[in-house]
Amino acid sequence: MDEIARRRPTRPGRTTTRDRASQFDQFEASSLFCPRCKRAVPVRKRLLLVLPDGERYEYLCAFCSSSIGRKVEEVKTKIQLITTP
């Protein structure tokens, strides 16, 4: 029965299980709690470091610019270094 379900085309506007899984691959924070402002605030995302295994970001409060969170986005493809002798 699974083979039949896989062969059947999906309706327009419907997502498959594979599509749903890729939707939640990376989360983006739109608001976080700021201890300085003592409330949930919108955030700005700032790139801190580019690492071999991913990129490190910092979330800043949109009002007081204090750091309220960090995130590492893992890179799907590995970085290849080219060196000359």
C-alpha cells in the first residue's frame, strides 16, 4: 500500500512527509526573552564566526542590543581547503 501512496501524485497545496521534515530543518527566532528589558522582544541575528562545521550566530535584543541567545547553523557540505606547495 505504501508503494501506491508514493506513486500517487499529491494534490496542489499539499506537502509530503519529506517536505514537512525539511521545513523544520532550521528554526529562526523572531522574538526571545530579554532579561534586561524583562519581556519578550524582537531579535536581530548577527554572524559571529564561520567555523568548519557551521556558522555561529548571536541573537541581540532589538531595543537594548544585549546578547540573548546563540545558534550554530551546521553546514551540509564540508569546507575543502586548497593549499599550494
